Amino acid sequence: MFHGKPSVLIVDDTPSNLALLSDVLKNDYRIRVAVDGEKALTIARSAEPPEVILLDVMMPGMDGYEVCRQLKAQAATRDIPVIFVTAMSEVEDETRGLELGGVDYVTKPISPAIVKARLKAHVALSRQARQLAAMVGRLEMQAAELQQLNRTLEERVTEEVGKVELLGRLKRFFSPSVVDLMLSSGADDPLKSHRRDIAAVFLDLRGFTAFTETSDPEEVMAVIAEYHDVMGRLVMEFSGTLEHFAGDGMMIFFNDPVEIDNPAEVAVRMAIRMQDRFTACNLVWSRRGYKLAMGIGVAQGYATIGAIGFEGRRDYGVIGNVTNLAARLCAEAAGGQILISQRVFAAIADVATAESVGELTLKGFHKPIMAYRVVGLSQDLSVSVA
């Protein structure tokens, strides 16, 4: 903080006094001089003020007392130590000088040793005071930064608590990867009602009713648990949104809450994988005498999506003809089939092979609906779900 010799301003209107003090102090201090009070104030208020001022009292014009009063009246100069060096030796004179803010009072004729000793002490005290002030300033700055950090931390904690609460709500419906993407992107609350173009997938089991009538409840629950686990893992793998599952039925949709380029293609790819995995499971189940199969329906269209229910019990609901169409196509699908709508067929033309099954008369639809049966992916026709 301090470099080189301390700087001292000597103020005296007598040249011989200036010369004497300068000669005494020149080896240890950087000396500046002023022959009157106005010049002394100008130097003290400059960009490089002195560390200590040696100030005579009796000067023409502005005396040393007035110089000291003006120095102590301004924030920029009030902390500069003032040592009076004067021939005025009365107690009243010294008292006045100290009351105006002087730190010491030396009478003439001076003793060089005493002047040097007192100057050295006041320079040291002044530097310590400035170091302390600088330290206090740094501490105040650090305290302000810490206070700001605490405010920021509180805001972040509040934000993270909100995210955790939202995470708990979202994980009931969406795959972890979708939830992570939503939170990282700062998307609006997806549980608010909104409209979106989606691809909807329905699947359920064929022969399930007969299976439950002829099997023990424990067997039924074991099969359902395995079925849900296998299909649920695929829903998560393809980042689908599980709207609901009940018994042997499931509904999944794509393009909400995170938008994707071709939701119909992803939906069909997942459906093909589901039939493939179901076939593997069914090999085991058939050895136990269970006769089960799975049908899947896929449609694309606009729907209104958001949380439905009441306080304390809400689900993520999808309302629209697209879900009805996917459900009706699923109902028409034979075991092992994936039936898709006209729009889905157009969307997957470059990646999958499908065959027309003609127009279907579906419950709830006034006109016949053209439907297609997915054969497999174009690049791998060995994958068949016929």
C-alpha cells in the first residue's frame, strides 16, 4: 500500500525555517513546501496529498489555525495529520491548535531529534489508520457481496425447491429424460391446459378377460406387473408421455410436453419394439398356458392437454378425437398388429412399410376411417409385426 519515503508538507512563511526543517528531514521524507496558507490548502487538496503536514501558526493572510480548520472541514483532507510547529508556546495556543484537530504541537526553536521522533510516530499512526480504513472498506465490500450472495442463494433455494416440487408432479407422467429437458429449458408449467399436435398410442391385451377368469389372482398380477414393466421401460426409452394405464391398457403420446420433429415416426418405432418385446414375453407365458396377444393403435392430431381432476388428485389428461381414433384403431387391431391412421401412414412413409386394411367403421366416427397395418421398418423388414 505504501511505497518509498513518506511525503511531508512543510508550511512556513520564513525561508530559513523551511530550509532548516527540510535539511533535517530530507533523508527520510519526500519534502514539499508552502509559504502561505492558500498554497498549503492547494497542495493538501491535490491528487497527491501529503501524509503529514508541519504547520506554522503565524503567517500573513491565513494563519495556521485557519488552515487547520479548513483541512478538518473537508472529507478529502480531514485525515491528514497536522503537527503545529510554532514559536507560540503558551498553553492556550497549544490547546487551541489541538482543539482544531492538530495531532501534536512543537514549539520553536525546534529540536531536530524531537521533530523527527514525533513525525515518525504520527506517520506510523497515520499509515496504520489508513490500512485499518482500507481493511474496513474491504470487509464492508465483502459483507455486501456476502449479503448479495445470501440473497441470491435464497432465491436459488426457492427456485430449486420449486423445481423439486414440480419434478415430483411431473415424474408421475413423464419420462426422466423429458422431465430433465423441461426443467433445463425453463419451459412453462406443462400441466397448464394447452393445445398441441400429438401422436397418440393405445395398446391393450387380447385374451386378457379369459385369462383373468381362468387364472389365480397372483398369476394375473405377476403377468400384469411384467407387462407393465416391459412396456413402461420402452415408454421411458422413447421419451413418451404416459397418459394413463389401467389393467391391460395403456395410452402414450408424443410431442408434448417437449416438441419433437416427427412424433408419428417415434410412436411407430416404439410400437414395433413393443410388439417385438411382447413376443419374447409371450413365449414364456404360452408355456404356462396363458393365451395372450397385444393390439396397438396409433393416430395423430390436435388435442387439448393438461392436468385434470381436483385438488389432491390430478392426472395428466388428453382430450380430443386423436385419442378416440387411436383407441378405436387399437380395438380393431388383431393380436400382434399395429393399426395406424392415414396421417400417421403419410408421416412414416420414408421409414416404415405399412399395408392398407381399407376403410374401417369405428364407433364415434360418422365416416369410415382409412387404416393401415404396419409391417416393419423399411431398413429392416425382418422386423415384422404381422
